[in-house]
Amino acid sequence: MIKKLFLLLFVSAVIVSCNDAPSTEGENVTTETEVAVLTVDDLLANISNMTGETVVVAGMVDHVCKHGGTKLVIYSADPENAIHVKATDESGNFRADEVGGEFIEVAGVVDEFRVDEAFILEKEAKLADMIAENGDAKTEDVEEEEHHGGGDFPDNDSKHKQEIEGLQNQIASLKEQLEELKAEGKEYISYYSVKCSSYTVLEHEGNETDKVESNDSDTTTKVAEADADNETSEHNH
């Protein structure tokens, strides 16, 4: 009899508890997940497994691209461990006077650029075309100066030879790196970067925090993934 009475009281308590619980029917229940802020060293230590993932990474700005502010480089404890950050339409381009030498926090997606034998063959074809031109190509700046009767001009043939030599060195370096990786069973070189969606200039040496969330349509330049001329010389792998 006592057991039956206890069971009846327990069931009644459960029913009352369920009736008193707030209803979530028709409501959207969301749970915010905080993303851990990584150092550059932490990111690079596991970056091969993070391609396509959204990350937040903090570091000191070492360099801002002079060509429109489309890229910058950040590092943390070890200056030799650096990661390239690419501007997007969402983030807007980087301003050297705003972020140069500052400690910033970047939110974005990890991107991987691969260099394989096919890529190197394309570079070699480009090199062959440059050699075939034999110095006939002139830069727009030189042609403009000559058109307006400017004074002394740089030796355009010398510039052309320097470009050829630079590309030859780049191809040789890529081939050497790729051969080393092939010996380890990998058929390509990986260059990693972060495609920035937003960034924050953190408080550093008396500066106030300034979060950049909107882009300037007049200055934003879309980063072309197909243009890999600078990828191989600027990215860490």
C-alpha cells in the first residue's frame, strides 16, 4: 500500500513539473558557440586540417600590401611563423595607417592554395613566352614617359631580363620544394592564408579597440584566386 502511494505521488509530481515547464513550441532556440581565439603559432600547427573552417586568429601586423591593401601578414610569438590574411568584399581592404604595426584579431576562413606539376608547367610556358619576346615588351609607365618626351629612362631590356631571372628562380625553387615533398609522398605544395570577413584592432600601447565590420565599396578590391603570380612567393606552407 505504501509503495503504491509513493508511486502515485511521484507520477503526480512529474505531471506538475511538465505542466510548469516553459513552452518552446513555435520558438527558435539558438545556442551561441564561442570560437576560441588562436595565436598564429597555434593556427599553423594544425592548419593542414583546418582548410575551409572559420577561425579567429590574433597577431601583430608585420606587413600590409602596398597594392591596394588586399593582403597583410600577421605573426605572434615567432616572427618566422606568419600567416597571410586576404581582404574580401566583406572585410574591405586593409589600410596601412590603420593596422600597420598593430595587434589585430582576424575572423575568416582558412584557405589553401596548391602548387603542383601542372602549375609549374604553366609558369614554364609563361617563361618561354617572356624569353621569346626578347625584351620587346615595355612597361606602361616607360611607354607613357616616352610618348610625352620624358628624360632619362630605365633600361627596359634590363627590366625584362630581371623579370625573366626572377621567374626562373621561382620555378627552380618550386621544383626543389615539390621534389622534397614527393619524397614524403605528397604531390603538391600547400600555401595557406585566411580570407578575412572582419578584423579588430585590439587595444595596444594606448590605442582603443576599433572593430571594422563594413567595407568601403570605393576601395575594396576583390582578391582573384586565379592570379597566383604572388601566391608562391608570399605564402607560408
